[in-house]
Amino acid sequence: MKKITINLAQNSYDINIGKDILKDAKQYLKLDRKVFILTDAGVPIEYSKTISQNSKDAIIFIAKQGERSKSIFTFTKVLKQMLAFGMTRADVLVAVGGGVAGDLGGFVASSYMRGIDYYQIPTTMLSQIDSSIGGKCAINFENTKNIVGSFYQPKGVLIDINTLKTLDSRHISSGLAESIKMSMIADENLFNKFETEAITIDNIEEIIYSSLLIKKNIVEQDEKETNLRKTLNFGHTLGHGIESDVGLNALTHGECVALGMLPMCSDDVRERLINLLKKFHLPTNYPYDLNKVLDFVMHDKKRQGDFIDTVFVGKIGSCEIKRYTFDEYKAMIKERLNLE
């Protein structure tokens, strides 16, 4: 059992990490009130039922599986259910699942009655490593990833490692792509660990813990992404464009981030990254239309007028933010993405 505290003045909260701790949720989360549990159809229902059993008065809302549930339509549906359940500012939303439940749940919580408490219970590799902490929550709009959202911190995060046992190897690898990203920008030792060791359920808690410490350090210094936190977007500018191009379904988020990292590093780093992505069965080339991807990138939140800020890794364990004109960026991506 491990605990990490995210220190953000009045927005501070704890992340509790362990095995088989979901059944004791009320020891870590304040559930003696109305509890709106938001999950999706791809998440084993017993997780939500366990939270319900730990709660004073709970209802479970099950969204459709997949990124398309991060929509205005589903957002409205959830709000209607919360009103019907009689939710007040004193009550709490609990997001159970991966990035879809976490993003949607966080954004709903930030909007309902101008903000109510919410907890994150991430059950995927990706959400346990990354998306469940830091307070970024958003929905998709007009086929553009995470374009409508807010910064809104949870009141706590509960990570039960045993929930990963239901995932297939593809989704474990997809989550590890985010951890590889973090090692590339901030922790050479973690990157070396990925290169030299097998990652199994027995040592996955250490990987999650190390990744969360990296994000904790960055978020505490830059909660609203004014400077340092932008480095966590390594691979995401192009990655989000790829997600939008393939319809938010054909590739996982982690697979898109893996592809997004490849053009944005030095030749030496790129060679090591390609070998590592292959080790975890992540994609290393993009067989679709890059022009369509780059059209979606034009709407990226990191674009500043005719310029776009992107994260570049010249040496494992460190990074810098580079500014390109959009024409320069497009030319570089077309030149470097499929060089393997």
C-alpha cells in the first residue's frame, strides 16, 4: 500500500495505491452522502457495485463504451440523471473506469451546480498512470479530442492494482505508452527499466508509482499548464490529431501517443524509442493520410496563432518546448513520422 499526496493548497488530495483495496473504499473516500457512480459498459460492473455497497445512497450510470461517450449528448444525459437523483452541492460523483469515465465524470462534476466533489477510481493502465490525476477533464466536440473542458481537481484517487487483471495485453501496453512518455521527459532510469526488464502484474505497481511521482512533481509546480506542465503533452499534439483522424476508435490513446512521440525526438532517442515500442507491441508507423491528421492538429489547444508549441526530447530524461510555424511543423511531421 502506497500513498501520494498532490499538494495544491486548497485543492490538495491523496492518491491511495494498493491491491484489493476497492472493497474498503469508504475507508479512503467520503461516501456517507448521495453518490453518483459514473462508469461505462466496458468496465466490469462489480467495481461500481462495490462502490455502491460502500456508499450511503448510490446510483450507477453506465455510459456506452468508447470515446464517443465523451460528448455533449452524454454530458447532458448524465446531468439529467443527477438532477433526477436529487444531487446537491454536498454530494459526490465517483468516476469508475478509464479515461472516458474520468474525463466525462470530472467535467460533469466541474459543471454541475458550478462544481461538486468527485473521486477518481481508475481501472485501466492508462488512467492509473496518467489521466486520473492532475485535474484535466474534457469532452470531445466536432471530432476534435478534448476541445471542451476544464481544470478541476478530484477530492481523492483510489487505485486498485487488481483491476488491471481484467485488461488484455493491448490495453496494458497502451497505458505503458504514457509511462514511457514520462520517462522520456523526466526519468532516464525509468526508461532504462523499460528497456531491460519485463513488466508484469508483479512489478506494475512500481511503474505506476514512479509515473505518478513524475506527474505529481510537474502538476504541483504548474497546476493550470502555463509552462512546465506543457511537457506532459509530449506526443499528444500529433497523437490527438491521429485519434481524431481514425474516428476516436481504431487506435487506442496510448497507441496514438506512441506515434506522436516518434517525430519529436533526436535520431538517437528515436532509435531507442522504436525498439521499446516494438517490445510492447505499440505502433511505429502510420499508414493513413497525414494531411487529414494535420488538419485536426490545426485545432489543437497548444496552437498559438500561426505557431504551434511542441515538446521535443533530445536526450532521454529531459525535454524542451519548441515553437514552429504550422508550415514548419507539417513539413517536419511528413518527413519524420514514417522513417523506420
